[in-house]
Amino acid sequence: MPKRASIWAWFWVAVVAIYFFVPLYATFQYSLQAKRGTLGFTAYQNVLQTPEFAKSFTLSLQTAVITILVSTLLIVPTAYWVQLKIPRARSLIEFFTLLPFVIPAVVLVFGLIRAYNGTGLTDSSNGIYTIMVGAYVTLSFPYVYRSVDNGLQSIKVRTLTEAAQSLGAGWFTILFKVIFPNVFVSIINGAFITFAIVMGEFTIASLLSQKTFGPYLYQLSSSKVYEPSALSILSLALTWLCIALIQLIGRRSGQSRTTVF
Amino acid sequence: MAFLELTNIRKEFSAFTAVEDFNLKVDKGEFVSFLGPSGCGKTTTLRMIAGFEKPTNGQITIDSSDITSVPANKRNIGMVFQSYALFPNLSVANNIGFGLKVRGESAAVIKQRVSEMLDLIRMQEFANRFPHQLSGGQQQRVALARAIAIRPQVLLMDEPLSALDAKIRIALRQEIRAIQRQLGITTIYVTHDQEEALSISDRIVVMSRGRMEQIGTPLDIYNTPETRFVASFVGTLNLLDAKVVDARGGRIKIDDQEIEIGQQLLGAQVGKGVSVAIRPEAISINGKSGGLGNHLNGAVDDVSFLGSVVRVRVRLETQHINFDTFNNPNLKPPAIGQAVSLNFMPEACMVVRDE
């Protein structure tokens, strides 16, 4: 009986693997066919040599880093404060974290533009860029908040805070010397997911006319044949790299320690 | 002048009064325990001294300065928590040095003080370990060292041994007391374990339902409990319902058997109900204490072997009474159903208030 169950389990694993890997393999193989009759990395070379690629990739990279910094500095203290002072509000905040999933990106962008219209943010390219980062912070909210909230639940937030207070620490010291180091892995988890989202995001960047990696990928697909597939594979590789890094840092977290003096 | 003084402390959480009418004076270097069941307000009182809770009314002073409204991080009070509360990301040495670093001490001063503390808790070789690499007892010793490294005016301990197993608990409480005596640090210790409180404290505050029931030395609390609650909570005790027979002569009746209680019951009317407490160790059977004193006749209902002591439960007419006898391998304990005569001195009887 267990043997039969095991066979069925493997059968379903195989079905899912085929469903997932076959299109991926097809895209990969297609991206290798840029030179007629031979398989090679010509499409990848073409993509990597284009100045627009470097430009859009750098802009997305920069946006991802800023988004991670802003969302970390905003969400970690929020999650900490909610757990410490208003634990009853956790369910309400969790509801808020679902909103970015429910509200379509188009609605979010037009909402932001309407809200900030006439404030000066909509008049300059820097202002529009700021709105985009704000929108990305909103998109990252569910991932970063839930990750950090789980991390905070795994440590005794109240007791650690009180222990630090009894030793003379103020809120800044408690946050940066006690809380941040102890939820570091959770922050990294949220950060990498944010990174992957921002690097591939298309709708918001496109509607705000920002030349990031997502719109570049779309633009490329309308003018080239093999290069978009190569770029998709590169983008996917980047996401997998992020996940691998999360795993690596998570495993090493046991050894990552802070020094006080 | 008391070093730590709590005056008319009251703490309300919405409609619930956690602590009321709490007055306490603690001398410098004194070790005072708050003893009581869960929810009696002992931890809330401790947290008010620490600054984690603000009293609804009342004043807290340390060394004559009012700290009632001073934030917790400005009070210079060390605290040891039940769950150790060591910072998981810091080594033992860094945990101990944390408070000194926060105070802006130089690296050399911190290093020296940390080394002193590690010597004090005999954990020098564990300096570079992390909390998860230590046992519960070791973690609590580090937490103690961390709390006293900052040279606090008062040390607060919130059930620090509750999470440890019995053997370590006894060893560590002796160690805590020795360190406290050595440093002469004023200490408030919260526990629900009466044996712990009796063994470690200079004075004990017994609390119930947010109020102070009795304050006194361990001997006072154990030998002369003032209320029925203290009598029943501290140690094992027989609490018997009795009726006054002769108030002036100190004679009462328990299940129609008359005994003397060694004190006058001033103001009590004949026939009035009173609560009488007798410690199990104050009773012997069949006139072993020379036939003097009181006798109560009954039959053995149950015999419990507790190691060095055998506890025998005797049924009177409507009530039960326990007595303890040392385990003697050469003597058989009384058999169940055996008729016995319980013998105890009148002075062993304590008349306690009902509240």
C-alpha cells in the first residue's frame, strides 16, 4: 500500500515538474537559436551588449535597493511597535497587507497620481520616480511585513525590549542593537522577494514612463525575436539566485552574530 | 529611612484592580520576596518598580528620590526575567557588557567588568558562547551577571528559577543568595514557590488578590501566619473549623473533641466558629510527646510516602488532619483504618483570620 502511494506521489511530482520545466526549457532552447542552424548564446550576447539593457537593469537595481531600504526602515519598526504596544491591531495590519494583492497595479498608480497631483511630485521626473518607489514600497508591504512579523514572533519581543530598557537602552538602541539583528533573516527574506518583484515589475513602471527592466523587456519583445527569451531566462536566473541567497543566509544565520564592544 | 519605598501603590487595568493599598519599605541590602499565587499582583508590583508599568496611584522612591515617573531605562534597576531574556545575537560577554556599552563606558572598563562578572558566576570559559549554546541554569546565571554588571541600585528578579529543574533550582537559589549577600545589593524577588521564598529571603511579602496579606521574616510567616490565606499558602497546613468553648481559657472544640490552643480568644463568644491551623510536623501519634498537650482521636485514612517523610491523613468525625513523621526503615507506617490518637501541644495551634 505505501509503495503504491509513493508511486502516485512521484507521478504527481513528475506532472508538476513537466508542467513547470517544459515551457522553461522551450524558452531556453528558443533563446539559443538566434544563429540559424546552430545553438549558441548569440541572443544573450546581443542583450548584454545593448546599452539600454545596462541602463534599465541599473535603474531597476537602484530602485530595488531604495525600495528595500525604505520598506525595511518603515515596516520593521511598524511591525515591532504593533507587536509590542498594540498586539490587538495585528489582525487589522494583516488585513492591510492583503490590499496590494487585491488592488490592481493600474488602480494603485492612478490613485497615487491623483493623490499627489499638484504637490510637485507629478511635475518632475524625480517626483515621478519617487512615486514609483512609493508604489513599490506598497507592493513589498505584504512580503516584508509578514516575514518580519513572523521573525518577531519567534523572539520574545516584549521581554527582550524590557531587558534592554532595564539595562539603560533607549528605543533607537533597542531597535538597531536588539531587534534588527534578531530578525535579520526575516528582513533578508522580505528584501529578496522585494528585489525579485521590483526587478521584474512592468505595469507601474510602464504607466509612470520609467525605463526600468520590465518595460525594457516588453519593448524588446516587440522588436526582437530571440532576445526577449534570453532576457526572460536571465530574469528568472536572477530570481533563483535571490532565492538561493535567502537559503544560504538563512542557514548561516546561526553563526551571524553582532558584537557590542 | 528605607532605601526602596512603595507608598499607597495602586494599579488598575481598565476595570480590574491588579494591586491596591500596597505599602512597603525595604532597607539597603535587604532581600525581600513577593510570594503569592498567579494573578495576585506580585509581578505587576515588580514591573512598577522596574518602570514597565505606571502606578495608577502612589509613589515609588529609591534612596529618597521619586522615580514613579522616571522611564525604565533611566532608573538604574537591574532585572532578571523568568525566560532569561538574553539577547540571542550576542555572546555571553557581549550580553553582560551590553548595559555598560549603553552607558558609554570605554572598551577597557567593559572588558574588566565583564571579566569580574564572569568570575562571579564562574563562567569565564563561556565568554564567547551564545545563549543557545548554554543550559537554562547557565543562561540565568549570565542574565544575573548582566543585571548586576551595571551596578544597579536595586535588583529585581521575576520568578528567575521557575523554568529550571528542581536540582538546578536549589543550587542556583543558593548561588543567587550568596552573590546578593556578597554584593549587598537590595533585591526584590518574585516567586510563587513558598519553599524558595522561605529559604532565600530576609523578609517575605505574601500577596493575594492584589493586596499584601502579611509581611515578615520567613520564620514569622511560617510560624505565625496572620490570615487563613497565608496559613494555607505557606507550607503544608491543617486548617480546621472549630467552635469556641471557653474564650478566656483558650478552649475550642473540633468535631466534638475539646482541645486547648495556648492563647486567649479575646472578644470571641462561646459557640463562635474559628479557623485553627496546625502544621503537620507539630503532630505525633499515640502520645509520643509524653502524653502532654492535646489529643484528637481518629482513624488513618491515607498514608503517603514522600521520601524522608511519611504523611499520614487521619479522619476525625467530619474533618481530616495530616501529620508528618520521619521515615524510619525499622518502623512500619500506620495501617489504613488503624485507630490513632493525635498528640500536639496547645502552642502549635494558630488561630487565623478568615481574610
